[in-house]
Amino acid sequence: MGNTPSKNAPVNTSVTPAASSSASSVLAASAEDSDDPGSSGCSGLSRSNHLHQQQQQQKSTHHHNNSVSIPIRVTPASSQPSSSPVRSHGTPRHDSASLSSATSVSSSVLSSVSTTSTDSSVSRLSASFVSTTISEVPAGSAESSESAPKSSKKVTKQPASVDINDLIQRLIAVGLSGSSSKRLCLTNSEIIGVCRAARSIFLAQPTLLELGTPVKVVGDIHGQFGDLMRIFQLCGIPPTANYLFLGDYVDRGKQSIETFLLLLCFKIRYPENVFLLRGNHECASVTKVYGFYDECKRRTSTRVWKSFVDVFNTLPIAATIGGKIFCVHGGLSPYLNSLDDIRNIQRPTDIPEIGLLSDMLWSDPDNTMSDWGPNDRGVSYCFGRTVVDGFCAKFGFDLIVRGHMVVEDGYEFFDKRKLVTVFSAPNYCGEFGNWAAVMAVSPDLLCSFELLKPLDTIGVKKALRNVRADSLVSKISSTPASASNFTRQPSRSR
């Protein structure tokens, strides 16, 4: 495995949909992925190796200064009347956030929250966007500790206010320092407050996001917090850049808590500029096997882990960009007959062993087959070129973007560039030596890739040494969400 991207493919190519036959057979599968990060389970390289060997002769990367120029221009979607309600989540009129950390977000609580925004979609976002402070859960509450103290007397504590910008600043400072100590920079009560607020925001937004441009698409991160800092350094920090993350924020890496917390804080601060999809590792049972549960138990508490799981169960499942790019963590499903099938997935929900939701988070492309086939992971299916062609033709997409598999160059094409895998954790698990990629989608739907080279722990610290935390946070504090000029794509029935 080389440490530099391959150099063979043409530049300035275009992606056009090709009609083909659709999916046919359905194969039964159920199990969890292998514990070996190099296996076909959970972003392993073994399946992608045979794809990469064929693409080495076709694909190339003209790259310098951590960027790669392989533009993919997709055809802008024409305006179509929609028979389904338009989910208009325009940029908020103000840029602040308030976190509700109540044990349950009841209707009475939500009705007591006032907002000065005239944007009705923002008003629907439960207990958010009222001020730049969060309500921290009192230390003695059931939400903030493993077991609440038993007492015959009722003790009422006023929640402390915490500035969301302060939480972001603390997390960024840890990320830039390269520190991975057991001690967290946020208290358990602050973490639970963040989870509660983020959960209400996710539930107020659609299961299938319909996004506009420009936007950066980020693949798996897997707790590599220092590398997340490198991504923000390279691509811009919210809201100077808009982001869609494809899932798998936790497990494997040493700082899954900080990684997911920072993204949640950005989601709360800029709910219309930062979007997080669900990955197969955003699941209670998977985190008990691959590290996140143990990290929470060691560094915080199982109560905090349960709060994170509550957030996992509310994350959106898929997104479209400009009506022409379909984004999901894993891949396609033989049960996907209409995009309304995704919209109608009820949240909160765990990930079932079989069915549409499981497939979208677990399935993989496979160049050795044309249709559906068994998956070496033991979960879901593999799908071939015929399935991709049929999906793009049926729904009018030019490109499918997914994560879920580590690929040597950080991105890897499939089926004549109708599908691309994006992986954003460089030197995955400290042993793969792979590059990381972020896909940038321009306002006119031109797609290109920005790369991060693989570094060891010391290399990551050196790369971040000269980045000042206050310079990043000053952009957050002084830039309103509306400044990013990010637009949402009106929904349409397909």
C-alpha cells in the first residue's frame, strides 16, 4: 500500500446518469463486522483492494498542497413541482443557541421556549436558538451521574448557564494541543446538556436532508480528533464552510467523545450549516464492541454513553445535494423503492438487523458482481454496477457519495464515477498509511477533493502546533450563520 495517491486518471471528467436494469434478488444476512480493522468489516481495506487495483489503471490524482483536482460536474436539477411538503430550513435569522438539558423534552417545556426569529422552521427546532447559553444539568440530577442520590427532600437547583462558544473553544483547544488525557474538558452535565439540545434539533429536521451548495462532504472520522482539526484547518471551520458528515464519528480512535461532541456543538451553533448523517457505528451494540462504550465508561459514565446513544437514534439517514448527488453512509438497499421510504423512517430508532435502514448503513459496492450479493461483513448486501446504474436512472442522480470503507487515496470511484467512497481518517488506526479526503461541492455542482496525508501521532501534533485556537474561535464568535449563504434544496417526490 502506497502513501501517495495514484497518478493515472484524466482531469475534467463529467458524470452522467446511465439507464440500466434495477435490483433483482434479495439475500438474507445478519451479523456484526469483524473486530479486525483490516477486514471487510467496518471500513476495512480488503474489499476495496480489488477495486483499487482496477482503478489504478484508470484513475489519477493531480494533487499539490493537499488538494486534488479531479472535477466531477453533475447536471443541475431542473425545478420540479413537489407533491410533498417543502421542508424549508433557511439560514437562521440569528446565530445563537440554547441547550435544553431537561430529563425529557416535553411539550410543556417546548411551549415555554420563546424565540424572536420570524423563520417558522427555526421556531420548530424545539428548545434551540434562543441565546448563546446552554442550561447545564445540575450535578445532583439523574442526568449528570450514574445514580441519583436518594433523598426524602426535594432539592431544586438552578441550572448553570454555559456559553456554547466556550464549549467549542475548550474542545478546539484540546484538539489543537494533541492531548488525549483521561480528563475531559467538559463536565458530564455539560455533555448531557449538549446531547439533549442536539437531539431536539435532529428530530426537528428531516430524515432525508435536501441540501444546497456549496458544501464539504466528510467521510468516516472514527475518533481521530486531531485529524478532525486538520480537516477544519484545511477546509475551513463552520460556518465559513458548510459541512455534511457521512457518519462513523466514534469507535476505533482514542478521542471519540471529543470528536462527536465538537460536531454536536457546531450543529447546535449552526444548525443550517452543519449536518451529520448516521453511520453503522452510531449504534449502541456496535459501540460496545469497538471502543466508544469503554471510552465513555472510563472517562465519563455509562449515563453519558446513554445520552450519546439517544442522539445516535435521532440522526438523519441520507441527504441529497442540489437534487443530483445522493449521500449515505453505507450504500443502497433492495428495499428502497422511493425516496419517501427514507423520509418515512421514524426516529428515534435503533438500527435493525435487516431492512432498509440496516442496508443504507452497512451495504458496500462490489466490482466483482453486477447485481445484489452477500456481504463478507455478515450484515446487509453488496451491490454491483447494475444496481448503481438503475438507482441513478430511476431517481435522477448523477453521483452517489458514501463512506464506510477505508480507501488508500481517501476517495475511490466505482462504476464509471457514478459512485465514490470518501474516507476522512488518515492513517486509519495508526497503521494503514491511507490518505484522507474531503469532497467539495461548488455552487454549480462541480465536485473536487481536498486531501490530508497520513501522519503519525507526533506528525499530527506538529501539523497543528502553529494553529492558534483563538483565531479559529474568533471566526465562530464573530460570524453569524447567515454569512455562509448556504441554501437548502426544496424537496420533491421521487
